[in-house]
Amino acid sequence: MSFDDALAIARLGKPVRRDAWPLTRSLVFSAGQGLVRAVCVLNEGSTTAVLKASDIPAGDRDAGDWSQV
């Protein structure tokens, strides 16, 4: 599936990842604080961080091998 399709699934709280990524890496939206309803987080093993634009290079955004975890 495309990156846009994967983000739509991630917004539902379901992790997604590229098939080319390590099995421990995924994206998912989770509840934020304050006025922010949801934020996209990057899970890498036991580390979780708010996703930054630089975390997803153009090659990942253009890829068609996104899937739900």
C-alpha cells in the first residue's frame, strides 16, 4: 500500500511499517497532550519518539511496500 494509505491506518491506532524496514520499526498515531488530539510516533525497538519529517525520507514516502503490523 502507499504511504498515504498507511498513514490512514496508523491514524486508527494500528501500527504500520515498510516491508524493507527492520521488524522492530513502525509508525502509529497515539494520544497527545493538551490540544493535540493525536501525534505520529516512530517505534524503534523499545524506543518511541514523536515522528519528525526527517525520519521518513522521500524514498520511504514514495514506496509502495507499506503494510499493517
